[in-house]
Amino acid sequence: MDLDALRYGNFSQLGEAVTDWEQMTRKLAELMKAAQDDLKAKADKARWAGVNATVSREFVDRTAAEFADAHTQAGSITRILSDTRGELLDYRTQVNDAIERGAKRNLTVVDTGAGTFTVSGNTRPDWASDPGGRSGATDQQAVDDLRDEIQRILSKATESDNSAAKVLNLLVDQAKYGFSDAAYADRDSAARAVVAAEKLARAAKDPASMTLDDIAALNRTMGKYNGDPLFAEQFARELGPKGTLQFWTEMTYAHAGARGSELDTMKALQKNLSLTLATASFSDSDAMQDWKRDLIAERNTNFRAGGAFSPIGALGSQVLSSLMREGQYDTEFLDDYREKLFKADKAAGDAGTDDLWTKGYDALDVVFEDGNGRDPLEGLFDGLSHNPEAATHAFASKSDLDHMLGTTSYTQRGEPLGRALEAAVTGVAIGDHSSAAPPHSSAQVQIMANVMRAVAQPGGGAGLLGNGLGASFGNMAASYMPEISRAFGSSNAEVFLTSSEAIEGLDVADVTRFLSTVSLDPAGRAGIIIGESVYTSGLLEAHLSDPTLFDGTRDQVLKNIGRNAGTIEGIVGHSVADEVVGSAVNHESDYNDALQKKGDFVKTWISTGLGYGSVSLFPESRTGSAVGAAFGGFAGGVIGLAVDRLTDGQQLEGARDQALYSSAKDLYAMRDSVNQQTQWSALDALERHHVALPRDGAADTVRVAVNEGWNDASDFLSNSKGRPHD
């Protein structure tokens, strides 16, 4: 920065810019509130159909999000500009004070352009008569001191100006279209993030010299900043696509076989690096667009550590996928990478994929204590499980879905594939317990229907359960209890409230065989039972608290819901009983453990007050706010009691002192369990909302309906699959 620019620059224009941005931020805050409280709130409650259900709803959601991002970005820009102006004004005061002090000591300061200046002592008019021959009014030390002081001030002002320009450009470039959600309280915090990224990237370019202490220090910094957009982008850009993959290759080779504290350090590094790159992937700057394209282009490159003896290292795809196990990556980036990886995987056929990725890579281990990372699809599936939108895109093709399911017999990718499928059909990222589950889109329902069809195939579904997919199938079934209930509900389907865009999208025969097959897996069975119980109890409470939700009598509601509960759990009970008859398989302890874990999980959701719509199992009903209130505000009541009974093993009267749902070996004990559970939920709802219905009569209505549904279940099974007694 030139000295005169600091001394005489027109900072009033910068002040006007700050004022304008302050006003803009306030206006955007109002628009953001209006978009959230009016536009989006009304859209969420609206009953969408046809094209509006997919296009218009998504447009409204994205528009509301853009207003929020615009407000965030405007606030960051305002604070950065305001801080910079304040600092520059302070530096101008400091430099002027220094120059004035110098003038009093007969020192002159002159701007010589291009960021340079001179300091000189004034010539004395009587210098020729000075006995010592001194021509100046002061000595050289005073000149040097003033020069150094002004240089320090000017350097700080230059740094302030340059860093502000740098972070503002980075901030604005983050989003090619729309706005960035990067938020900064002041200029210094943004500048520190950029400086920290540059420092870490320099260290990562020389991994061989990094000690465990160096890596621990890197972890601390990256742990602090891995969610910071400017830090993440600057780190990724400075290290480069190839440098990023080479860095992780070197780290995994140098610390292979890590144990104890070293293992903990390396696992933390993998997590922090993954989260940082995930954050960076959302930047739409030209530089990051090139970075992402070039990174994917390295997928077939052979990466070897510097000291490795083998000429075969790791494919770029194996290294990259190992860094996708944590964090949410950008949808477009995942789409591009997934398309190329899927194409290569499908070309090998179902049985050939394991050889494609593992053959010749026997010494490869690019993850720490979680497999070895040879199969890049495993890491990709984990990445998809954290981005539901990308996961839905991934399995929209039935051909791709069928292939990936088929490969699980020849690989170890079953569990991560299951997690990715969960995200795809539920719209909720794995591990995200704070987001409201969105309504199931038509695309999601179609994927669920395709999964059910694959599992329903004779001889095929049971094999998938053994490949690590059973627990995920159970969770998916739980999430689709509204659609499953409508499939069985026939003419009474309107009782079963749902916000699904494809409410009739499931085939009843496929649903029957799917539930029957999944019920043979302990964790899958636990998911179905928890899901049915939670949906039934919430549904009973909704209808009994608001009779306008269904155009019929409350007696009809009790009958329809009770019969449906009996049908769904009857399919489970009969299927398990058939399996016992056929092979004497007994996994009761595994089932009880799974039921307890899933129940504890649901109780966690309830205790946080997130409400029915926030539980990833079930979206809010499309019928209106009343149902949202019933499923949300009352979640700790009837639903909570239902879950407690399931997981705490409350005793049943007249059921041979057997705990509720503790065993499915006895078909009639399980029938009594679902019957009692449904009756209790109905009576809890009557009491909670002071509904004037005879308790004994309501309980008897439910009892008869559940028994009818239980008997229906046997017919559904006999009509859809072969059974041991047929």
C-alpha cells in the first residue's frame, strides 16, 4: 500500500459501502424471516400433487435456503468491510501521528510510489559553520527509527487491506450461483482461517518429515477449522488434487499397523481430512471446479508412497473413497464420481467386482482399523449415506440398484450399501438425528419398491440378509410404514396418514414377501416391530385427538388401525414361526438386543423433543398441522409409552408371564403382544385427550380388529409365497 493512499485515501466511500451493506443485511434478515415463516411454512403444510409435488416444493425450499444464505453472506461481508475500514482508519491515524512527531524533530517523510517512501533530516541553514560538520537537524538513528515505525504501520495496513480483499474474493467465489453460507464474525477470523489452511497445506506437502507430534498439531488445527469453507477451500487448493491423494497415501504407508495412541491420532487425521475435503467440495469457485474435476480424473492413477517396495500402490479411487467415510460431500461432485465408479464396477459383472478392486492390492490398507479400503465402493456408499440427495440419484436406476445388491454376495460392501440405501429412501443422512424427515418423493418410493421387489424374489432376499443388509432393510421398512399400511389398507387407506408423493407406490405382494424375508433377520425384525408400533401409536393419537382427520367414525378408525397392526406383525410372526418349523433357527437373543438398541434410539429422538416429523422413520402427514402437532407435541406421550413397553419388557397378563415381544418362537404369544400393545396405545390416547369413548368397548374393538388382521396375515403370506405347511 502506498503511503499517500493510506494518508489521503477517501475512506468515506468505504464507510458508505459499510452502511449500504448494513442496510442490505437488515433487509435480507426480514426477507429470510418471511421466506421461512411464510413461504416455506405454507409450502410445508400445502397438499402438493403432480409436478408441484416435486418441482414447486423443491423450488420453494431452495428459495428459502437462498435467502438464508444471502443474509449470512451479507452479514459476513458487512463485518469484514467494517473491520477493515476501522483498522485502516486507525493505521492512518498512527502514521500521521508518527509523521507529525518526526516533523517536530526536523524529519521529512516523502511517498516515492509503489509502496516505497523516504525519511530524511531537514538541512540546517548554518551547517557550514558547524564545528563538527553536521549538515542535518537530527542524527541518522532518529531517521532510521521513524522509517521503521512507518514501515511497520504501512505493512500492517497493507496486510489488512490484502487479507480483506482475499477473504472477500474467496467468500464471493464460493457460490457460482446464489450465495455462500460461510459465516464470519469479523475479518480477522476469516483471515486466520485462510492463513491456517496455507500453513497446514505447506506441512502436508512434505509428509515424510511429519512426526506424530506434528500430525497431532495438524489434527488440532484441522479439527477446529474442518467445517470452515474458506479454510477448506484454501487447504485443498494449496495441496492440489494429486497432492491430496499423495499425502494420504504417504500417511497410511508410514503408519501402517498403528496401535494405541498412534492409531487414535491417525483415525482422527482421517476423519478431519475427510470432513475438510467434504466442506471444500461445496465451493463453486472456478479453482475448486477444476480441483474437483482433476481429483476425479486421478481415480485410475497408481499412488505409491515414497519408500514403498512394491510398484503397485493404491488407485486414486481407493484413496479418495477412503476419505469419504465422514462428512457430507457436494451432490454434483458425488454424482460425477459415482457415475464413473458405477460404470467400472458394472463392467466387471456381479461376481467380478471383488477381483476388479482387490486383485493385486493385497498389501493395501488406506483406512485405519475399519477394513482396508481396497473396495472403493464401500467408501463411496458411506459418502452417499451422508448425502440423501446424491444417494437417491445413485439408485434411481433399477439396473444399478440390482447390480449393487447382487455384488454383496461377492464383496464386503453390504453394510455400507445398506446405509446408503437408507439415506436414499428416507431422505435423512445416516447419523443425522436433528433434521426433520422430508416427505418421501416419487423417486424415493420407486427405489423402495425396487428394493422390495429384489428382496421378494424367491431365493434372493434371504441371501441379501446374510450379506449385511438386514438391519438397513428393517429401518427402511420402519420408515415406510405409512405406505406399507396403505398397501394393506385397501379401501380404508385414508386412515393411514402420510405425506408421501406416491402413496400407492408399493405392491402388496412384494411388501408381504419383503416383510416376511426381513423378519428372519433379528435386527430387521426389530426395525419392523419398532416402526409398526411407533406408527400405530402415533396414528391412534392423531385420530383420537382430531376426529376431522378421517371422514368416518372413531370406531372405524380403531378397527382399521388395529387390523393393520395385526396384519403387519402377523406377517412377521407367521414368517418366524415358518422358519422355526423349516430350519429350527433361533436368534432370540440377537433380536432382543436389536430391539433394545432401536428402542433406545427412538427414545433419544423423543427425549430431545424433535417430534414425530423429525424422526427419520416417519414424515409428517400431508393432512395438516393438526397431525403434525399430534405426532410432534405428543411424541413423548403415547409413542413414548409404546416404545418403553417394547424395550423394557413389560409383563403381559394371561400370556404365561412372558415379556412383551421378548420371544417370537410362540406364535400366539406374539399375537397377544401386538394385540395388547395396540390396545394400550389406544387407551393411552383416549386418556391423554379426554376422549369420551367407553374404554372397555374401545379395547375390545381393537382386540377383534388385531386378531382379524393377524389371520389376514396368514392369507397374505400363503398367496404370495410358499410356506412349510402348504
